[in-house]
Amino acid sequence: MIIDESTLSDYFACRYKVAINQGLVSGQKAVPAENLDYEVEYRGRAIAMVLEKYPAFKKTDRLELAIGPHQKQESVVGQIVLTVDNLQCHLDGLEVLKKTPRSRSTYAPILCAKFLATPSKHEKRRLAFSAILIEKLLGSLPTIGRIVHGDTFKFTKVHLKKEIQEVSDAIQGIQAIDRSVDCQSYFRLNRHCTECQYSVFCKEKARRIDHLSLIGGIGEKEIKDLNAKGIFTVTQLAHTFRPRRTASNNTTVKHNHALRAKAILDDKIYVVQCGMLPTAKAYVYLDVEGMPDLDFYYLVGLVVVTNGKKQYHQFWADTWHDQEQVWSAFLGVIRSLDEFVLFHYGKYDSQYLSEMERRYGCESTTSEQLRKSAMNVLSLIYGKIYFPTYSNTLKEIAAFTEFKWTEAKASGQQSIIWRKRWELTHKDEDKEVLLQYNRDDCTALEKVVSVLHGIRNQDEGSLSKVTSVEEIKLTSTYKFGTTDYCVPEFDYINKCAYFDYQRNKISLSRESRNRIFKAVRHQRQRRTYRVNKTVVLRPPTRCISCGSDSLYKHGRYKKTVLDLKFSTFGVRRHVVRYVATRMRCRSCKKVFLSDMFLKIRSRYGHDFSSWVIYQHVAMRQSLKKVAEVLDGLFGYSVSMGSLAHIKRAMANKYASTYQLLVRRIKNGDLVHVDETAVSIKGNKAYIWVFTNHDEVVYFYSDSREGQLLKDVLHKFKGVLISDFYSAYDSIDCRQQKCLIHL
């Protein structure tokens, strides 16, 4: 597998695309992208500028480097290819970096990028990738690179330390994808789909399997959290929606993906809040087209509606310098209106207004009027009105209102390609495509605003699919109706089982709640305890090294073990002191102690540790409470850290017993399984319980995924009794659903 800069770019954009390009996924067909040679033309002019401005550079038509430290190094520009093993990178130049006291001489990579006002993350990663290859070739890692960008051919220095680490991790990730058995786990839609050649087929697949990533704005982490709960489709997500009662004075709303999924499932418009739409004599619908990477706004479109009459205004900029003229023309239209509301969709248009005012200025009255009249239509929809669309984009919502663009593949990303094509050809038909696209956007915005007016004013024609969230009735998820049993005795068993379940949930508490033990803070000092028993260990008679019996005493050592002693009448404190004599060999001078003395590693005895675990696990007392009881009953001062160490030590000691219980359950004829959610330091986790009539085993898991079931019940041939969680159905054995859930 060859890893080049395009593979690296695909990895950061979509890992599933990497799997497709490597042939790990079958059945995917690419839509050919429009091939424009504007980068080739720009690269030629950029290289000519570098040669003119920096005489030290030399031109090369094509240079494939397999260089080493012995080879003469010189700064070059042109078509350059770096290849190391299965890594390959294409560059536009290499600049020699002089040797420093701390590093050897090396190259700084150079790239040309026309449509950039500042170096982007994509170009920085390409430079970092080439820097890694240069290190493999020369043995010295360059931490800087250069980018030639913009119409003025800026020669910008870029620091690459952060990106080098990102790219190194990405290379390992790409190699992991190549070794992956199940590449379908990488499948999901994201923002890259708007420019990907596989977008048509991936979207068809996502709709076919009803994938969660169809919902716009839902992140990868949230998808993983939902998958851990057993939710994998939009339909499943729709059924998780539960209406919540909100305060009447609550003006902020949070976007709810489950409600969007329900709107899609029910094919209805759900209204949480209906914002106020301002009224005026004139309504202005604004749409701006631009090149975001260059901060270049080349087309401003307006639809002005006054007294039912509609006027179109469009202002075009051939070059960067024409933007001031476009801004002046736009202000001219605004000044001609007495009272108006300026509708736009999203923040890109509002950025245009603020940026143009910053660059070219505006009268204070006009500026104040623009600020007061501007209305972002998206803010009236986001989190407040849920259309049966997968996202809140203007394209999807307007399409729901049955509006159609002139160009079927029209999109913001496509408009950038159309603009680049016009810059190469300067043909009127290419310009007209952009003008028509801008007019369609303005008309679509007008259509969406009219729908919002209808919802706000409760027009009969607009209410056929409109429903308030408050009207959604919550159907019970705990009662499925009256169960008819084929055997009447099952009804009696179910009632008894339910009663026993409820009885176990009842807890009694004392009426007087004022009897609470107050914790007494003790000074941090090591206590001395009265010794109940002294054990003098027999010293060794032979040297453990040479076997000589010529030994002599060389010191005396003591260890005090805090323990408990169980009797018929109760538990009492029991302190044991072990005394050992250190011996020394006259022959080899080896110093050693009794083996039994060395085996005493803990300050706490076995009975002491057993009592602590019993109180903590069986009696459900916290370690802090256990420490208080030890102090109050036995006078032992034990820290929380020591109790935690005891807990770990006992777990390790009885690990074999734990595995024995697991094997007995796995080899048995019957097993009951259930799971419950717990909160561990604010993070959600799950505790699984497996039991038969004799043994009980608990498992901890970070998620609710069914892989743990498969690992524990591998080759289980008995009867599995569980609830209706779908993960249990993946176990290949006979199954019975718990009667309490029927």
C-alpha cells in the first residue's frame, strides 16, 4: 500500500474513504471530479517568481529523490517526488537549511497553493508529511516549511512541530486500516461528503441502512455513545425522544437529535418555540458567494420585495479589488429603502457585512440600520423548529418546501469550482451559472421565510404537517398491554415474581435522623499498638548463596502485623510481632534473612483484610466508613490508601477463585444475566451480573456493547435468561425472557 499526500488527506477527512481507495471495500463507484488545471498554471507562475526573487534556487522539471548525507544539496523548485519505502510525497520545491550546532543540514519543503489567504491545516500537514520523509532520507528532521500562496505569491514560513506529530500518528492509523478486518466500522457521513467523489454512493448506503450519521451535526462521539446503548439507526433514535416540560421564561433551547429523527420518521414539522418574525415595508433577502480560504466575496445577490413587487440585484467582482465597488453598490440599494428587514441564512452573510464595514467603512446611520434589520433565519429554526430533513441547511429545508435549484448539483462547494472554472475561461456561460445559483439561493430563502410566517401566523395551508412538541403524547415504555399466558400458572408466577422484586426494593430507615456519628480528625502520627503475640522466627542454618554453615548474627529485624481474631463471641484486635535474626556468611559475606520473614509483605493480616472486604462489599460501606469503624471498634488508624491497597491485594489473591466461578457458570445448564448503569466519577459505565443457583459473578464494562457477553458465554450450551436487550440475542444458545419483563 502506497501512502501519499492524498491518502493522508483522506485519512483526516474520512477513514472509510481510505479503506475504499485501498480496495478494502467493494461495490463503491466514484463520480469523476471536474478536472481544472488552475493549480498547474498558478504553480508555473509561482515557481517563476521564486526563481526571480531568490537566485539561490534552481529549476528542475522532475526530480525523484533518493538522497543521502553524502549527496550535494541545493535549493530547487519544480516537480519533486520523495519516496521512502511505501511513503511518497510530491512537492514544489526544496530549500537547503544550513547546518547549525544542534542539527545537521537538511531541506525545508515548499508548496504552492493559490486559493489561500493564510496557510491551511491541509497544506501544513502536507509539509509535515514531506518533513518526515526528508528525515528518513537525510537523518535530520526539518521543523519548518514554506508555502507560496495567494495572488501576490506570498512566501510564508510555517512551523511544523505540532503537525509532524499528527501526521506520524496518522501514518500508523492508515496502516491499521490496511490491517483492519472490519472496515465497515469506519463508515459514517461527515462534512467531507460535499466534496467527495463517493458521496452519492455513501449517502445511498447510509439511507439504506438508516445510519445515524445521516443526522446533520451529530458527532462521532455521540454516535459511539448511542451505539453503546444499542441505538444504531435514525428510526431507533426517533423512538428515544421524550417530551420535556420547559419553563415558560426559558429563552434558550438545545438542539435535540432525537426530535429531528422523530420529525423524519413522522414526516412532520415539530415546533418547540416559534420566534417572532419582524414586519416592515420592504423585505430584503441576501445571499453572498465567496472564496472562504481567500476572504474574497465575489458575488452579492439581493431580492427586494416591496408591496408584492420583486426586484433582483446582483453585484459581481472580477478581482479582489472590485469588492469595494460591490460594497458601494450594495449600500446604494440599502439606502434607497426606507424601512426594511434584511433576511440571510447562516453566519457567512453576517461575516460579509461586518468584514466589508471594517475594510471599506460605512455611514453610522446605515451601519446602525443594517445591524438592527439583519435577521439570521437559521437562528429562528435551530433547536426551535424541526423540519423532516436530516439537517438545517438551506438546500434541504427549501427542498422540503418543493423548491428546486436550476442546477441539480448546486452547492456551496460546487460554486467554488464554478468560480475557479470562470477564472480560467472568463466565459459568460460560466458566469451565468453562478448568477443563476445566487438567484436561486435568494428565492429559496424567501420561500423558507414564507413557510416560517405561515407557522407563526397559523395559516391553514401551512399547518397540515405542523405539530407542537407539547402535543406529542408519551407512550409508556414499561407496559405493553395485558399479557395472555398460554399456561394460567404463569400469570400467578409473574405476579409473585413482581411482588418479590418490589419487596426487595423497600428499605426501612430509623425515624430519628439526628443520631449521626461525627468524624473525629486525628493528628497525622503513627500509632503504637500493644503486642498480643510475639513470634520469633528460626534463623537459617546455611548460606543461601554458597551453602556454607559458617554463619554469624548480623542484626535483628522486627515486623508488626495488625490483624483481627475471630471467636465464637465476636471479633477483637490482635497484633502480632515477628522477630527475625539477620545472618551473614563467613565465606562469601552474603547477608540474608529467613524466607518466612521476607514473605510478610503487608502490614495487615489476612483476617484483617477479609473483614475489610466483607464490610466494603457485602455490607456496602465506603472505605471512608470502614476506616471510621476500624478506629472506633479496634483503635486501628488506617488510611484510605492502605484500604485501597488491601482491596487490590485481595482481588489479586482470589483471581483464580473468580475464574473458577466463571467456568462453573459457563459450564452450567442455566444462567441469569442482567446489566445496570452506574456512574464512576461522573462517567457512565455498566455492571453485568451472571448467576445460576449457586454462583454469582460481576463484570465491569465501559459500555453496553455485547462483546462482553460473547467473551463470557463463549461455548455456553445451557439456557440464558435475560430481558429484551438485543445484545443477548447474539448468544448462540437456548434463551428464556425474564418473566418480570413479559
